[in-house]
Amino acid sequence: MALGGGIFLTQNKVLPGTYHNFISSTRAFVNLSDRGYVGLPIALDWGVDGEVFAVTQEDLQKDSRKIFGYEYTDSKLKGIRDVFKNAITVYLYKLAVDAEAATNNFATAKYKGARGNDITIIIQANVDEPSKFDVKTLLANVLVDEQIAVSTAADLIANDFVVFKTNATLAVTAGTPLAGGSNGLAITGGVHQEALDALEAYGFNTLGCLSSESSIKSLYVEYTKRIRDQVGGKFQLVGHKLGSTDHEGIIDVQNDANGTDEEVFGAVYWATGAQAGVLINRSNTNKKYSGEFTLDMSETKTQSQLSTLLKSGKYVFHRVGDDICVLEDVNTFTSFTVDKNEDFSMNQVIRVLDQLAIDTAQLFNTRYLGQVPNDQDGRISLWNDIGSHRMEMQRIRAIQNYNKDELTITQGNSKKAVMVNEIVNPTVAMSQLYITTTVE
């Protein structure tokens, strides 16, 4: 006889048998989201076209030639190396207008850009089977692919650098370079907007603005304000001499890069990675600059200069002995009010608040949204999870003096709404010391 079995919601089964529910014991939500994620629209000589692509520290070290077209140590990757001094994952979008892929009679570069012109195809007769060919792909005279004893171009397999033309006629050549590769026209605000639109689907801690053009910098500033204030995305923009922005989501690097052939905004690379990678219970105040760009110190030499810049909300590098360090981990917010005081100018405070927002949204969206009834039991469960998360934040000293009893969760104005009220006190690192010494 077939017996009943399976799980039950209510005790309404008809057949005899065993009905067994397996459930997890109640476990509080204490997950903290990782940091170290960067969004970076960037001009490149090589790389994926027209879409966001993610690169990790390990990817950069192992596959930099395949991803960016250059060895890890090449000067062309100086800025990218600086980002990864502290970042874990970077979401890149290659900026290009009417770029072209290099080509010759046998192959076309896998990606558009000037680096494709450094690819050469060598075709030799196979030693063992002279009627067949050995086909080599070289990038800057370095062998990156070799296919042995192929009969026709149709037998060739695309590699990380070229797509072979299947209808080509193979013929022995000591080396036929690809040509016609181009980075295209001057980069405009339109392609930056395309990059920002594409990045909107990704979560990251900082967004880097790699431009010295006022209109493009303004685009990034307004984009950041809109996403933070209207959409709810929690990241900070890092740019160079952005003007009067007055916003807690914007970090304005003051120092120029002035080394040979360096972009004036070169410090943005390092700062973007450093701000993304710092832990929520840490500050970048007095952090030593470890980037490769040469920074101009002429505007940050005297105490008067530093005070003026700091009061203006500028992110400043200054010299401390033989080192260059971050003066204070601040953003551009300066219009303090009773409701929004000077605490909001501290990036460590903003990181804590952003972490609270990101983690609470993840908790609600994955565990409660559309799943848990909006009754007293459901709200108590949410109260426990939010409170446990805050206590974990307090354990790692990101916040202090948190009182779970002051966390209230009630039904909102509609039956599906939940209203949460709490008080949080972010912890910040020491940066000033006042001493009174009494001598007797």
C-alpha cells in the first residue's frame, strides 16, 4: 500500500504515513557586505568593448596581457596597478568613440584599439608536413599563441588576441603585422554617460572619475548625487578638482599629478582604490600614499594651505617626513546643519551608514520581501535580525553605544509597509590630540 509522506503546512493529510518538516533553527542575520569594489570608466588601448567587465587582483597579476594588452609591469598599467593597491574587484568600462580593430589578410584583433597594431602573424611550413602550416601570433614580439600543422585558415582557432579569417589563403610569411587599430576619436561626455548607465546595474563602493574636463566631471557629480539621493545606491565618487560640490558622496582629490606624461588626475586611481578597500571600522586619515604617480605638493606645503583646503572639504595629500600621506579622510560636505552636522563630512561615518543601508536592504530583500507576513511575529523576527546585525557592527567597533531596545519596528501606513526607527552612533578614528600638562 502506498503511504503518505512529505512535508506539511497544516495537519490535514488523508493517507497514513509520516509527514516530516525539516527547518533550520532560528539564526540571526549578521553578515557584513564585503568592501573593495570599484566602478571605473577608463580609456584603454585594448579590452572588452561596449560592456562592463570585472577584473580582480588575481586576474590583473595573472592575465594582464590578455585583459589589457600589456604586461603587468608595463607603464601603461600604472593607474590600474594603483587602483589595485587596495581594491579587490574593479568593474571597468572601456571608453572609446569610433575605435577600430587592427587587421591583416589573416586575422582581426579580438578587441578594438591601438594595441592591436602590435600584433604580428607568422606563418611557416610545418617541418614534418610541408604542405601544412604552423601559425604563430605575437604581441609586441612575444609569442602568445601557436597552432601547429594546420591545413587551411578554416582550421585555425581564435585565441585571446585575434580572430582568424576562415576564408583567408594561408601562405608563408616571416611576419605580417596587423594594422589600422585605433582608439578612435576624443572621448566625449556621451560615452562617459554610456559607461555610467552600464555601471548602474553593479554594486561598488567607489566610482572613479578619470577626467580633467569640467563638463565630464560635472556629469559624474550629478550622477552620483542622483544615484545616492534618489535611487539609493551607496557609493562615493572620487575625482580631481571637482569644484564646489558640497556632498557627502563626493571625494575631491586636490593634488595634481605632475610626472612626465602623467595625467593630472593621476592620484584619483590610488584614492579610488584606497577609499573602496578601507574597512568600515578604519579610516584613511594619515594613510601612506603608495601610488606610482608623482604628486604635486606645492598647494599643500603650509599649515595655512592645509587648513583652507580641509575647511573646503578637499581630500589632500601632504608630506610627512619622507612619506606622502592623506591629511584627513573627508568628503566635500561642508554645509552643516542641525539635521546634518559635521559628522557627515567624515568618510568613515559615510562608510558605516552606507554599510547599514546596503546590509539592511540585502537582509530585507532576501529574507523578508514577499516571504514573511507583516504581523507581530514577522516584525519581531525582522527586529531580531536588524538588531543582531547592529550588534555585530558594534562588536567590530564600527558603531558604539547601540541600544537594541531603541530599535522599533512597526507596521507602516499600508498593510505591506514596515517602519523602522533606530539610533546609531558611528565610531571614527582618532585624528586630534589635545594635552594639558600640569607641571608642579
